[in-house]
Amino acid sequence: MSRWLTEAVPRGRIAAFRTVIYLFVAADLVIFTPWVRTRVSVPGELYQPLLVGRLLPLPTPTPALVAVIFWSLLLLAVLAATGRAPRLLGWAVCALYLQWMIIAMSYGKVDHDRFGLLVALAVLPTAGRARHGDTTRTEAGGWALRVTQIAVICTYFLAAFAKLRFGGLDWLTGSVLARAIIRRGTDLADLIAQVPHLLIVAQFGIVAFELLSPAVFLLPARWRLAMVGFFYSFHVVTIATITISFAPHLAAMTSFLPLERVRPVVWTRRLLGRDPAAAETPAPAPLGDPAPVRAGADVAALGDQAPVVGRPAGP
């Protein structure tokens, strides 16, 4: 078990995953959860902190507090995405984002799609330093990715457990998806809803795939990536039909991917003809022309084969 939990991965994968997660945190503040800043206009007595917020304890949000968290988190997340000071910046981002989420979820609605992201933020500082493209393998980084993967799969499995616990078999045979389509469905969802019994079949399929999601850890690497691709396709369909985004969960799920192969900076340089590796490789001499001889050590290395200036070449 310990070998599986700490399976070594390339440091380049950790560097890429770190960049993805911290850039998503910055994007989350300005794209997905900017509404958290509006919570300060709500009367303080309506703030009912989550259990973790009561245990710490954290202060009731004020305009000044929320503004400080927002701007500090935005700056630190961008800096952390560069890979510098991974522990210091990583722990700071983790603490601030946790407080940001406690504020967001303490007014009656809790989103379960952020569990994997929060776990990723908690374990990334333990992975240590990592550079993009580094093929050196690290067990500490492997542990960070594995724990994040477990959190991602727990999100699926426990979602199915919650459906059956609170909805029972009625969740499978009821009108859950039909109500979702009525509330926030798209034109594509309206077309799907017209197919008899298709929504009921879809509800059975959703619960089945969530319950079977832990099987991803039992598959060979190639099939594991295929199953993760299925997970992503499921969320694409969800967005296209009932416009529910699981963006934080999708960011955390990149822990399954060989991100070290994604090198946008290198690709851009190659596209622009500025590949450093190509620039360092000397161009081959044209056929038929003698190779240039450098002075100094190269001439000495040629020994008797080097022509001597002033002496005829013949006998």
C-alpha cells in the first residue's frame, strides 16, 4: 500500500500540476466565485459558518476582510504558479483559499466539487521543488498526486452514496434530471428529454459510474487514462445539457494526466523558430566540402593528419 501511495512520478509532472492548480485558483476568484465578495452586504447574523469555520474559529466576514483575502490570494496564487518558494507560497494559498471557501459556503449552500481542489492545495506544498521538464522521479510528488486522485474519486463515490442515502431508490426512478432540465436546461437537453425513458436510464447510469469510479485505480495506465477521459466527457455533457460546471473538480482531476508532456512554452518557441535545443545543434557541413578545422586543441587532436603550413603535401 505504501508503495502504491508513494509511486514516484517525474518532477516535471508536479511542476505542471502545480501551475494548473494555482492558476485555476486565480481564475476561480475572478471568473467562478467573484460573487463571494457580495457576501459582505448580507447581515452578519445570516453567516452560519461550516464546522471547520467554527472550530478554528474564523471571524465574521467584513468588507475589509474579504477584500484583503481576495487580493492577497490572487497575488499569491499567481506567484505560486511559477514554482517559487513552493512551501511558503503553497501553505499561504491553501490557508487563504480555505477561508475563501468557508465564507462562500457558510450561507446555506455547499458545493462538493471543490473537495479535490482543496486536498490538492493541502498536499502540493509537501511535494517540494520541481521544474518543468524535469524527468527526475519523486516519491513525495507521487504521494501528493495520489492523495489528490483519491479525493477526486471520493467525490464521485460519496456523491452516489449521498444520492442513495437521502433520495433512496426514488433518486433513480424519479424526475431529478427532468427538474434540472426545467430549471436550467439547454436546447440540447430539451431534445434529450423528448426521448422516452432516456432520463431514467441516465440516472441509473450516473449512479452506476459514480459507484464504479474507484475501479480506475485497478486499470492499467492506458485504460486508466481512457476512463479519466470518460470522466471528462461526462462533465462536458453535464455542462452542455444542464449548465452545471464542475471546474474545480476538473482541475484536480488533472492529477491523473501525464502533464509533464504538456510544454506550452517549448511549443511556442518551436513555433516561432526559437527552440534553444535546435539553436545549440551545429548545422551539418555541406556534402563535398571539407569540415572546418578550428585552431588550438582541435588541430593538435588531428595529429599527423593536420596539414603543416609551408611544407609541401607530397613526398
